Amino acid sequence: MDLHSDLIVLAKVISVAIAVGLDVLAVSVGVGVARLAWDASVRVGVAFASSEIIMQVVGFGLGAGLGRMIGEVAAYAGFALLAVVGVLMLRGSVHDDVETKFDATRGAGLLLTSLSISLDSLGVGFALPGVSIPLVPLLITVSISTTIFTFVGLEFGARLGERYEKGAERAAGVILIVLAILFTVEHMA
């Protein structure tokens, strides 16, 4: 390969990593409004990066033929899951009952939140064989960028949460619902 081809591949890898990372950044801001402890932030960062990578590997494995159709369904399913996470957070902020609280940093809440942002990566994985992006360099780049985007988003969200402490969980739920709607509209356009 010549230098020009290498630079084109590098540009493709970085572009995909940034595109995937921006979704993660937006969701991390919404989750971060709740002002997470350090260990919860690390859990969220690892879960978000892992889910993005796993979905891209699964998508890559399934290939591009069936991938386009499944990718579309997966993207909308991810948007719907994101809206569900937002509704659960909003509901938990309105009810004082401890059992109704939605925790996006552990257990089922973390799994649901991670899936909501990574299902679109399934579609990205489907497209990889067709756009000549090597899988391993992409996965390394995505894992690094997703982790960075997660921590930046959580920190920004925490700063918003400090400023608007009253109703922070409610605000996080609303942010996630709005993001789900915006992602859906953007995907349709």
C-alpha cells in the first residue's frame, strides 16, 4: 500500500470512530447529569466502549448483504431503547419509591443504556466489508474514542447536574428522550 491509500484508510477509520463517538457523547451527557461517582463513570465508559465494539464485530461477521436491512431495524431499535431509558429515568425522578429508580450505571439499566447506543454500530459493522475499512484498527480507534467521548460527556453532564441539581434526573430523562427523537429524525433524513 502506498502512503495515499494508508491516509484514506486512516481518514475512514477516524471518521467512523467520531461518528460512533458522537452518539456516545450525547448519551453520556444525559447520563452524567446525575453526577456519577468515579467507579460508576468507569463502569459506564467500559460498558459503552465494549458494546460499541461487540456490535461492530457482530455486524462485520454477518456481512453486508443482509446487513443493510438489519442495520436499519437495529438503528431504530436503538433509538427506541434510548427513549425507553429516558422514560424510565424520568419516571424514576417523579416517583419517590426507591424501586422505581432507573440506574443507568449498573445491572439491567447499564445493559439497556449500552444497547441503546450500540445498536447503530451493528449497522456500521455490516457496512465495513463494503467500504474497505480494516476491522482491527477500527476497533482499537473506536474503543479509545468511545471511552474518551464517554468521560467527556459524563463530566459535562455532571457540570450541568451541579448547576441544575434540582431535577437533574428528570433533566437526564428528558435529554435522552429528545436525543432518541433527534437521532430518529436524523436517521430518516
